[in-house]
Amino acid sequence: MSLVSGSTATLQKSNRFSTSPSTRTETVCSSSRHQKIRMQAPLEQGSMTAHHLASQGIESVDDWNARLAQRTAEKEETNRIVLSPDTPGEDKMHAQCKYIFKYRKTMFSCPHCWLLPGLCLCSRLAKVTTQCKMVVHVHFLEWGKASNTGSVIGVAVNDCEVLMKGLKEHDVRMKELFQDKSVTTAVLWPGDNSITPSELKKIAEERSEGRIAVIAVDATWGNALRMKTSYPPDTLYVKLTPESAIISEQQRSLLAPVRKYRGDYENNARVSTLEAVASLLYELEGSNETRQALLGNLKMKVDTCLIQKNRNTVYGTLTAEDFLQKKVEAVVMCS
Ligand SMILES: [Zn+2]
């Protein structure tokens, strides 16, 4: 639920994933196939310039071919593990997550903001300091998507961890976070069984001298429900109140130009992770400056996604020309 949501197409894809090993293979392969098709023609025609290669984070055609060969080999090894009837389910999930963690949706995309290197936003996003610790818990189908907003929180918030469900080392880290008694941890989640931000603050005062950690689940609603089953039974859940800005002021998600949304926050959490987190932080900490900075980052992410898709921007935060001067710097920073 990018506390969230996600398109119907994504949800259907995730359902296929859970029932058929063969479609897992297809999905793991598909992004590399599209990437290869998109890049292969100009490579074979010899029309790709050094500048174009640099914008993709590639030093030369040989570099491109070497990295593609490495990724293909790792993809085949991942498929072998996933398709083997002898592999335990947990190991299949880990192998798949490990591959996606390393290569994301698009080869050479920035490992932090998940945009193409030439469009990397990391140095442009406004940085904010929060009293809360932030954790973004990401479903593997969401990991590496250019339009994802949890990745923006990871870059913008000073104390934020971005963890993938199913990657073993990240699962261990999630357990550590839930067991840490020095901080009161709550999952951002709508519903009647969730407490309000003011109730969370009271509990945190009693338990951990006011220290709070917030976990934002970044997945489609269906996948978020499945991820929730992995949390300890005594987990605290915190929701946005009806007075929250995201519910009372905004008519639709700012992410709508690049994601399909049907519904609202109160009924099925259909609002981007970043918007939900910005509202919760505002309710917990009261800084409108932080909220506006995070929403400004979201608009920048949407505009950049549209540029990446060769579409017109909608918020006027950036233009394709803005990136031309920054391409090489961005490549250096991402590598
Ligand atoms: Zn970046």
C-alpha cells in the first residue's frame, strides 16, 4: 500500500507470482528483456554516444556487455533456485529478493532514488531531520520502481532505513527493530485497531522516554496485508486521524499522474507512502516545514518519472533540460 496502493495491474501481477513458479521466472526476466531491447538497437547500430552511455552509468559498450552478461548469469542462477522443487520456500523468496535488490527494475538505475542515473534526484531532494526514526518496509515487487515514493523517504529523512521483505538480512533487521525496547515502534496502518498519533506519543513517553520508530509498509494493499502477518502479535499500529491533512485537504494523491488510484486513505490506504508519512510526521512532530519539504520531494519525483517516460511534467519542479548539466555528476554519485 504505498501505505498505499498500487495499480490493479501490479496487484494482478503479484497474484500470479504467488501461484505459479513459471510466472515468477517471466517477471524476473521481463525487465531485463525490455532494457535489452531498448538499449540493444543503438548499441548494435553504433549510434550510442559516449555521453549517452555516461548518462546510463556505463563507461563503454564493452562495460555494458559485461554487466549485461553478469546480470543474465545471475538471473539464470536465480531462476534455477526458484524453479527447483528442492529449494525451501524461504530460500526461493530470498534468491528472488537478492536478485531484485541488486538489479532493481532497471539496470544501472540509482540504488537510492531508483531513477536512471542521468535523472538521479538524490542531490536535489530536500533533506529533513525528524525526531522519529523511520523505516520503510518494501515488498519486492515495489523495490526499484521509478515511481516508488518510499525510496524518497530513504534519501530525504536523516534517520531512515529502507528494508526489503523476504531478503534474509533485512528480515533479521526487522526482528531487531521490533525487539528494541529503547524505542516505541509502531507500524503506520489504517483501521479501527490502530491508535492515534497522540496515543502513540503517550505510550512512547511511558515506555521509551518519548523515542518513536515508525514503520511504513510499501506495497500494494493485498501484499501489505500479507506482510502484516509477519509482524509480532503485540505490534502497535498507528493511523492518520480524520483531521490529517492527507485526508481532510487533498482531493487526490499527488502521485496520481504516475500511478492509478481508486479509493481513499480511510477505506484502503490508497495514498502514496510519502504522503502518509508526511502527514503522520506532521501529527507527531508538528513541523509544517518538514511536511512541505517531503511533499515538494514527491512532486519532484513525479515530474522526474514523467521525464523518464518522455512525458510532460505536471508540477513544474524540473524539466529535462535541468538534468543535462547534471548528468555526469549524477553518474559519479550513483556509481
Ligand atoms: Zn539517486
